Amino acid sequence: MKSKLMLVRLNSNYCDYLRQFDNKVPYNYNEKELRPFIGVLFRIDNLMYFAPLSSPKAKHLKLKSKLDFLKIDNGKLGAINFNNMLPVTNKNIINIDLNKKYLTKTEEKYVKLLSEQIFWLNRNSEKVYVDAKNFMISILMVLLKKIYQKDVVILNY
């Protein structure tokens, strides 16, 4: 059985560590004014993954969902970027409490968006899991093809 999807934030130190290997890993700020790197946490084959969320943008309404990009509620609530998915462990994540009281209207609005996103994601969790797994399979196929091609070049030498 698939576990319930959760929203989490990544530990800043983990993001810094990953950035040594991939400069596309976003910075994760702790300041309330700056949006932290928030995403959905899920398991595939006993491994945990973090897929970052994107806030709603006008362009999301026009874009189509594809292998690496899933629109949330047809783009009205943003999107999941599977192409930026990262493996994580419990020590790399920080749970987000959507029930705590926030002080500013901006924070309240942001928490409302996050609540709507996770509600939609859990209602559509089967699609989220299928799309994430299909994306992982496609990445593995590309890697295997590269390995195979290198082996063929070596064998033909």
C-alpha cells in the first residue's frame, strides 16, 4: 500500500552537500520572507524521494503535464517537478506543520496553497506515484543505454 503523501522541506546542509555534485539543486533559505525548497515526499521501492513543488504560475495553465512535470489541479495549484526529484532519508527532511497559526497574511495565504496542494496530491496519489515511477524508469533507461554504449565502444576497440 502506498503511504500518504506529505509536504516537507529539505535540510539546508543536505542541499549544500548535493550542490557539490549538481549545481541545479536550489538554495533552501530558512527566512520566512524567502520561499524554502518545499516538496512532496513519497516512497518508491523502499526508497524515499523528494519532488519539489512549483507555485502556481500563469504558464502552468498552458503547459501540458509530461513525463517530468505534473500539473496540480490543471496548473491552478502549481506543479511537481519530477526532473528535480532527489533521494532523501529521514535525517534530510523537515516536516511542515500546516496546522500551526501564522502571523502574517502572506504566510496564511501560502499555508492555504500548500494545504490545497497536498489535498489534491493525496486525492490523486496513484497518478503521482505512477508518474514518478515512470520518470525514474526513463532515467534508468537513459543511464543503462549510456553504459551499454560505452561497453560496446570498448568491446569494438
